[in-house]
Amino acid sequence: METSLSSSLKAWQIAEKCKRDHNQIDPMINFFIDRNVRYKDVLNTHLYFDVQDIYQQVEKLKSQAYEHLPLAFVPVLIKDNICTENIPTTCASKILEDYRPPYSATVIERLKQAGAIIFGKLNCDEFAMGSSNENSAYGPVLNPWDKEYVPGGSSGGSAAAVSAGLCPIALGSDTGGSIRQPASYCGILGYKPSYGLVSRFGLIAFASSLDQIGPMTTDALDAALLSDVIMGHDPKDSTSLKSGSPSWFQTLKELKESEINLKGTTIGVVSEFFAAGIDSEVNACLQENIKKLSELGATIKNVSLKSLKNSISTYYVIATAEASANLARYDGIRFGFRADSHEGKKSLKEMYANTRTQGFGDEVKRRIFLGTYVLSSGYKDAYYTKATRMRQVIKDDFLAAFSAVDFLVGPTAPTTAFKLGEKNKDPVSMYLNDIYTIAVNLAGLPALSLPCGINSLGLPIGMQFIGKPGDDFQILKGAYVYEQATGWHEHHKPKL
């Protein structure tokens, strides 16, 4: 274990360090405070950061018995669509610019119970709608690997913060790839759990049947540790699974050297992931890493998921329909922004229209329009009903593939990060960035992205593992074995 303070310290190392030596706590906290102060404005990662609040959390924890807490004094940053009591939660939108929730999300409560220190709230695409983090009302987040490039989205702030060493772990949310795609662009591990494994209570909804909170970390051990803390049944979430308490971190950490391999594991290579559209360098990198998985003992088998060609259209019907319903509550009456133009003789209807016109950004309005259209009379059966049927076909395709393999492998995104502004005027091109990730959300499966290479421009490439429903540990173990064999995540860091 490292003996000096470093942004490369893992969450579990920080917790052990602080629990073993009380004198390490303040230097550790100050180190990460200084690093956040130094880089948060450079990268535009933060929407809320309060040093005094951090110190108050630390002092409160010091007064308690913290030796048994798995995340004692570990700095955690939170995507700004996850509610934090009395701390601004804006979804990076003008319409919620002053909103301070009266409660915290279940995942926030569990982090605090585990001893974590909430370091602040992170920038994201507005209402988690986007693939580049350029849709925020507070400006784009920049990629730590090259500040001319996007960090991905919608959890771009979380990915950039972990990649830049502002915190060892962060929380993101994933509706169609919003944890995995930015993790790929920023060279970190992003894990989307099986739907229902982590409580969505307190996650401000985009598309309720697709949204899932998940860890963004530098490696599989920290992802397992954070998962141990935030997973588990929550009576406040009707979709929460009744699962036992996991102990994935200890299981991985205690694997014997002879067990750190993929012997007896069959991995499926999805042929549709390597069709036209994939960047040649991403393709070559993935092919090389599939060979590496074979060298680690895995049996490699080609599989086909023919319904994937319909996943983009299916997703954007279902997701926008749910977004249209979920965002109807932002009307300027109960909370959030209200347009001034309702003064005088303006009608209530005009106040609604002006508030939503001024409060929402272009991408959010685009998705509300599309969602309202596909749910409207005369069009619901033609679009929404067909999409729900195709969703089941996609899920059945995955289940058929899993009858012959333990998990699937492929690229996380068809390309590496693209330049800021490159795709802003072409929404369809932007949507295609999620072509390898959205089917996972439609089927409710677990998946993760882990770094596996660098292209000729010095930008990271991500490899995606997709697991069976509820078999999340299998892909985390696969990621851990790969990391131990390659050390890629330790030897390649952005140079800020």
C-alpha cells in the first residue's frame, strides 16, 4: 500500500489508512480538498463544493466509532441528479437552479452510514440527457486526458472527477450508457448494476424503467466496495430487488493467486458490436484484448444479437415517452424556476409555457416533444406499444445468448472521445454514441466499462462486459482478473 498521499489511492486504501492512524485523517481530507480546489474550475466538474460542509462531516465522524465503517473518511462526489438534503440538486438545469431537497436519496444515506464524506455535486448533461456533457446549463465538463475533448455523458462530471483524481469514487446514473460511455472516454471503470439492485429513491427521474445509479471508480475492487455499501432492498423503491447483503469486495480481495484467472468461463463476442461504424483503432484494441481474455483461460465464443439493430429506435421511443411524463411536474408552481413573464395579465397557461421554455435546454425540450408525440392519441400504438414489444424481443435475445456464455464482451463506444462542439448540431450522430450500451438498459442487465487501451491521439478506449440478469459479480470478477493481469488502470493516467 502507498505510504504517501496520492490521488492514485483507492477508496479501500484511504479507509484502511484513516482507520489505522487517526493522524492521517486531516492530511488526507486536506489533500483532496486542495486537489478539488485546484482542478474543479479547470475541468468545470463541480456544481456545488463547500469546504466548511466537508470539515463538519469529518468532525462529526471523528466523534463516532468509525473503525468498522467500510468507507471511513473516503471522499465521494455525487452526480447532481441524486438528491442531497439541503444541498443544491439542480440536474444541471436552470429549472431547478435553486432547488434544495428536503431529503437525501437512499444511496446518499447509505454512503454516510458507511463513513463516506460527501465532497460535493457534479456537473452532468441536463436531466441526464446527453452523451457529451455539453447539455448542462452550467457549461460543458472537459476531459482530463485532453481538454479539447468531451468527457462523455451524461455522467461526464463524475467520470472526469475520478479520472483527474479529485476523488477515488463517484456516483453516476445510467439510463442508456451514461455511466459506461463517459467511463470509457475518461479511462476509468464505470459499472451499471442490474436494474433494481440499487435503490432509485432520490434519483431525479429521466426514464424510470431504464435509470440506474452506479459506481464510477478507478478499479474493480473499489467498484465492489462501493456496491457493497449502496446495494440492497429499499422499501421506498417499488422496483428494488430483495437481495441478500453482498460481500463482493472481500471475495475479490481474498482470491488466491491460483484463482485469479478466467478458467471455466465462457465469454461471448457479440458480432454486431464489430460491424460497420466502429473506429478501426477501437476495433483493433478490442480484438487484442479478446485474445488476452483467452490467454487468461476464458473460452471465447461468437454470438449474434440480431435485434440490436432496433435498439436505438426502441430506446428513444421508450426513454422520451417516460421523460415526457416525468418532466411534466416542472411547471413553475410547486418548486424550481418560474418565469417572470406571468406578471400582470399573463394567463396561467402562458406562465407554464414561458417557465418550461426558459427553464429547459434544447435537448430536454427535444426529448419532451418526441415523448409527447409518441404517447399522443393516434400514435401511441404505432410507436410506443411497438417499442415495448421490441424491448421484450431484445431482452429475449440476450437471454438466449446467455444460455451458452457467462458474459458478453465488446467495445463500450464505437469511438474514443470526440472534440467539444463536434456533434452539437447533429443529434442523431450524438445518439449513436450509445449504440453499444442502450440495449443493456432496455433488458435491465448489469454491465461495466473498463479501460483497455489508448488510441493514437492518446485518448482511452473502453471495453464493455455485459452480464446475466442479477449476475453482477461475474463481470466484476472478470474486470478484476483483467486488471491484475494487465495493470492498465495503474500505468495510464491523464497528465493534467
